[in-house]
Amino acid sequence: MVRYKALFAAFAAGALLALAGQVPAQAAGTAAAAPATAAAGTAGCGKAPGLASGSHTISSGGQNRSYILRVPNNYDNNHSYRLFVGLHWRGGTANDVDSGGTDGYNWSYYGLRRLADNAGNNTIFVAPQGNGNGWANPGGQDITFIDDLLRQLEGALCVDTSQVFAGGFSYGAAMSYALACARPTVFRAVAVYSGANLSGCNGGTQPVAYIGMHGIGDNVLPIASGRSLRDQFVRNNGCTPQNPPEPAAGSHTHIVTTYSGCRAGYPVVWAAFDGGHDPGPRDGCTCSGWQTWTSGEVWKFITQFDSSTQPPNPPVQTGVNYKLVAQHSSKLVGITGASTAAGALIEQESANGGLGQQFDFVDSGDGYYRVRARNSGLVLQAANAGSGADISQQADTDSTAEQWRVVDQGSGAVSLVNRLSGLALDVWGVSTADGARISQWTFTGNPNQRFQLQRA
């Protein structure tokens, strides 16, 4: 295994800067990549491979970036392959991930390459190289690099775009989390080994299958940072919140918890261990190495998905009129005064059977929708990107302020998260009164942000 402990001091300095807000996060305006489609055959299918195993360079964002590729020895251009993006830690390199360091092949791609080979050589592996041996992601440049990398791989090789995964340790974990936030329709799942929010989180409101692992004694990125990343996807994935058990100090054990109640196709798994900042802890000792349990847990997690186990369709249908019933009050979202004028605000109202309390959903692509009032033909728009901003009806321009992610909360309930702001439709102050203002607020998934869909 690579000498991680020798890198901890360097990482800690960078981590503290990032946690203090001095590492630039991804720019909010970065465009989302096109959504993946189930069992989609890429342009590289059916033709001779355009890339071979080894080191490669690519131009991205005006920079020359590099990566190392591992194509299965028995590569078949008529078979769509799973793709795993392995991300290095601060001070590490793509070669460290690809080679497995001092543990060699057994630890290549965090031990997953060995397991993939044992399972039939059905996975393409790629290790991108971060600038400065890290993943600061200023202005979203590292997200763009991964976008460009995937585009090149899919053009040259036969990739199953419904089976794209990312995982990494430390700074690589932070980048995996950033990819889950920014590219939820591209990455089927992510594996976060001892992570924190260091590479930004543009978006971060959509569900992604998530496995996180963290040491209770981590003194580089404390376990609280890993819990915070985990809890974001517990909310996004509609899981039942809990405080999962963690092992006692000195026990030299680990505890794996699979969350209950998660939306179908979007599991969350949390593995806490008695140890420090380490991607390869071993039970029964203070040692680490390729014999770790983490490889098996991650491999089991990502291989539960295949082209027949894609997430269900979004919980709304286009061309259908709905009433949106606030879960905490059983009252409806309505246009104030049933106005048909642009600029009219929305509020919470008792049911009156009017068209001002009926809405349909217009598909904007990339998993977003406009919410159109039936009485006016105007769409709901956030006044600005700030918490507490009014929601009004405006002419349909398909701007990001008018686009909403429909988050399935189960049992016919949804939350609506604005694309521009990342904030959720929210009944102000959890009020149950008629006329209560409806604005946008930090997405919590609480009942005043959950709306039951009733066909009108």
C-alpha cells in the first residue's frame, strides 16, 4: 500500500485551508452533463478500441490533463463495460491508484481491480491526475476534466453509461462527493473513503447511491465531516434518518449500516471503523493493507447495480394536472388570489377547487421540470438565489430559476428543489394557516417541504 501516513501532514494543511473556504469550489454556473440512459451503448461499441491501457493526455479547459487507463485483457467491443473512476488523495498520483503502490496489484484501484478480475474482467478502470496532486476544483475545472475524460472514453470504448462509478480516499473522496453533487445523472454511485467537502458541491440536491467509510479517530478529516456528506445523501435519497452505531475506541472493529427507507435504487451505506485517516483499515489491529474489508464492501455495493436495476422513473408525469398538498398542513399550494398576472406570488390555501391550485410539469431535460399554473399558463420562478426568496409565477423562459428538481420522498410525496439556488420550496415558518407565504429555503426534506401529489 502507498505510504499514506507520510502524506497526512501535507494533506492536513490543505484540508484546513479548504475547510476555511480558501480552496475554490466549483462554480455555481457549471452546466450539468447529459443524463445517463440505461444500458446505453456508447459510440465506442462495435468498433476497434480507440484507447489502450496506459497513460494518456487530454485537453480540458485550456489545460493538458492526464490519466491512466486499464482496459480488461479480454476486452470485447460488443460488450458494454462498467466504468470505475479512481481518484487519488492529496499528494497522491494517478499512478499510486493504478499501481496499488507498495501493495501492487492487490491494492490497485483500492483493491477493486483484483476483485473485478476475479469476477470476469468486466470493468474498465481509469485514474485521473489532479492538478497539484489534489482536487481543488477551482471554477469547476476538475468536474469539466472528468466530463471531458468520460466523453473521450465513451467515444473510444464500449461503456455502459448506466454503470459509471467514482471513488477515492481523502481529497479523492471529496472529489467523488463533488461528482455526486454535480453529476447525479452520470454517476450511478460513489464510494467516499474518509471524505469532507473540499472540492465543492455544485447542485447536491439529487439522489445518488452512496457508500461512505470513516475512522472514528481520524485527525486529518474528523468523522463529523464524513457524517455530514453522508447525511446529505440520506436526505437526497429519501432514507430514514438515524444515528448509525459506530465502534468503540480500542475495539479495532468496524460496523456497517445500510439505511432503511431509501428511495428504490438509491441505497446509502455507512461504515465506521476504529482507526484514523486510512482507506485500508484492518480489524483486530492498528494496521492497514490490501487485506482490508473496505474493498469487499465497496465492490459489493457497486456490483448490486446493473442495467436492469436502474432507478424508477421520476414521480411526476408530464401532461397531468396535479394539486400540491403540503404534508404538514394538508393545505394546497395556490396562486394568490387565483391571479393570472405575471409576478403573482404563491401561498398555502385551503382547497377551493379552483384552477389556481392546479399545476402540471413541463420537462426541461437533465431531470428538471418547470411547474406551470393551470389558470395562467405561467411557471413558478424563484425571485433570486437566496434563502427566503419569494416564488412567483412568470412567463416561461426555461431559465434555471424556473427549473425544479422533483425529489421523490415516497408515498406520493415530493420536494421541489430549484436549479438556480439549490433551495427547496418551503412553507414559511412551518405555518398551517391559510395565506402562509411559500418561499425557498435550505433543503431539509421536512414536512413543510414535502408536497403530496394529487391528480386534479
